[in-house]
Amino acid sequence: MLGFRKREGRPAVAVQTAPAPGPGAFPQGGGERALYRALRESVPIIDAAVYKLRRLIGEFQAVCPDGEAQKGLREFLETVQVNAAGVGIHEFLGIYLEELVTYGNAVGEMVLSGGQVGALYNAGLDQVELEADGPLGVKVWALGPHGKEPCPYPEMLLVSALNPAAGSPWGTSLLRGLPFVSEVLLKIYHTLGVNWDRLGNVRFAVTCKPEGMGAMAGDRAGLIAREWQDAMKSREPRDFVAVGDVSIKAIGADNQVLESEVPVRQMLEQIVAKLGLPPFLLGLSWSSTERMSSQQADVLTSELDAYRRALTPVAMKICKTWLALAGFDPVCSIVWEEITMQDEVDHARARYLTAQARKLERELGE
């Protein structure tokens, strides 16, 4: 009546290249997750790397255009309950990142209380099951004593995948590829322990030649054995005195333990290359120049930025949900703190040189 034309509804957009329903990529099973947990428990350097990534990721600030909303959101992020004994959004994201790095997927939940987001919960992957919901979605099932049941409020769930394959909702663990290398490394360590137990704890061979002893050879040999055992069991130094032709040799003293430094370093290099952390952060004092350390710090910065990009949508969804339920306009941005792996003097010198270059460019342009 006012001259406006009725808009025609747009048809639903379908993914043209999506495969037909059928068997495709398989999700990660409980056995694979148990293997990754065993890796972290058996190889300390892997466990240390995961915890260092969790601490190095840093913190962020949620910025809102409304000052009142900004104040309320900041208080919520600092005081929100996390699981049973945690507090704060950074505690939640730390556990979330740890699950994401270890297993390739992470699931969280915003728990409502009185119409507001009252708590954040990190769901273990053994408690849920992920299922592809079409080419652009993922469905979360809760595992209980009566089987699996669909989560009634999927909009309150947080699901992430680390480096997923094309067309798959399941991510890739950072520890993938390390079981074989770790098995070789643990085998070397076990062999070292066995060799030190054999060669480090010296055993002796006491040989008595019973020449001229006649019928008393057995009794004299037994007496020598008892005296030798008493001398070895004594905590104080004792001399061993024997009559006759008696020789004592250390068993295994002439054997040489295989060199382990080179193979152990080769295995550790593979592990460190997969984890993406500089060796000096893991306590490995490998020779490196100052320039090499600076380049490794730059590479680590790019690695941390990649993990931040995976966590930013999760933090953004939590902030927008709280703002909407609190009656504010759900508009905000996530600003991460700067990653400073270099000396502040180097940063100041870089800014000074950049300013000089810009000044020269303006003068030449004029």
C-alpha cells in the first residue's frame, strides 16, 4: 500500500561440494585419548610444553562501546565460577586450550543461573560425543548411564577443533606423530636404567682355587663365601682376608655402556619440532646463537597468535551471550595483550628506527 515491494525469500544455501552421507572421517576414540594422556605422563618434556603453551597464551580484555556494559563484563570475566574450584575466564580458557592441544577438540558450556551466565564448565571429551551435523555443523551428545542423549540447549555450548581436516569437525592433536618417537626415547631411557643397575651396582666374582685343600675344599669355600657376604653387607669399610689362591674380579667392569647422547637428542629434536617451542624454554641447553634465539622467539610468537585465533571466537561468544542476557547491546571486541619475547630495549630501538625511516620517506617525498 505504501509502494514497497515484498522481499522474496532467499533459498537456503547448500554446500555443493559436501560428500554424500556415509562413512567418512572417524572421530577420536577413547583409546587414542588414553594414549595421549599416557604420553604426557611418561614424557615430562611433552607435559611441560603443554603447560607452558597454556601460560604463554596470555590474557585479553573485552572492549565494549558502552561504559556500563564494559564495567559489568569485566567484573563477570574476573569473577565467573569455572568448574568446581576455578574462577575467571582465563582459568576456563587455559583448560580449554589444554584439551584442544592434547586431543584436537575441546568442548565447554555456559551454565545459566537466574537468567544470567552463572558459571563456565569444561566438558571432558570422555563425557560427550561429537557428531557431524551436515557439512557446516557439529552436534554434541551427552554420554550417560542410559546411553547418549542430545544436549537440549546447543546454543550454550562451545566447541572448537584444532587444525581439522577438510570437511571434518574433528581436530588434530598436537601430539599426533609423537607416540613412535616417544616409544623409542622411553626405550633408551629404560635401557640406560637397566645398564646402570647392572654396571653401576658393582657385582664381584670371587674365585678360589682349591689346590692342596683336599677334603676341606668345600668347607673352606663356604667360609670364604660367608666372610665375603659379611664384608659386602657391612655399611662400614671392612677388609677381606682369605688364605690360598683367591682372585676377585668385578663383573661387567670391562663392558661399555652404549652412547646415548646422540640418539636421545635426535628423539628430543623431533619432539621439540612438533611442539613448536624453543628448546631453551624446555630446559634444553642446546648451543644456539643470539640471532637463532631471536628467530625462535619470533616463531613462538606466531604459534601463540595461532592459538589465540582459535580461542577468540570462544571468548567472543561468552562475552556476547552475557551482554545479551544482561540487557546490553551484544557488541564487543577481544584485545589480547602484546606478546613480548624480546627485550624492551630492542622494541624501543625498532620503533626509533621505524620513525626515522618514515621521517626520511616524508622528506624525500616532499
